[in-house]
Amino acid sequence: AAAWGLRLLPASPHLFDAVLRLPLMDCTRARVELGWRPVRDATQVMEEFLLGLREGAGADTEPLRGRKVG
């Protein structure tokens, strides 16, 4: 919280708390019934997600249109 107040962190501590409370997805049914297998592991997904946030990456759809924040 102090780092956020000093503008050392780009995200509010409330955002961090919210991320920690996100539910985990169980892919067992997709694996059993559809033979689905993930292409990326959780670490790779988080790295790509954070990179996209830093770079303001997006796609050509309204919800994903890239924009820099801050």
C-alpha cells in the first residue's frame, strides 16, 4: 500500500487483492470429454498477461483495444 501511495507500483493494492481472490478453473471436464490439453502453463499465461499490460497491447475489438494506462 505504501509503494502505491508513493507511486512506486503501477497498480493499487486492491487490484492485487482482487487477483488473489479469483477462482481457479478446473479443466478436468474439457480434458476428459474433449481431449483438450492446455498449450501454455499458468506461468507463461501470467508472463504474457503482464507483458500485455505493460505494453498496452490489444486487438482490433472494442474490449481489447490497446491503450496505455497511467
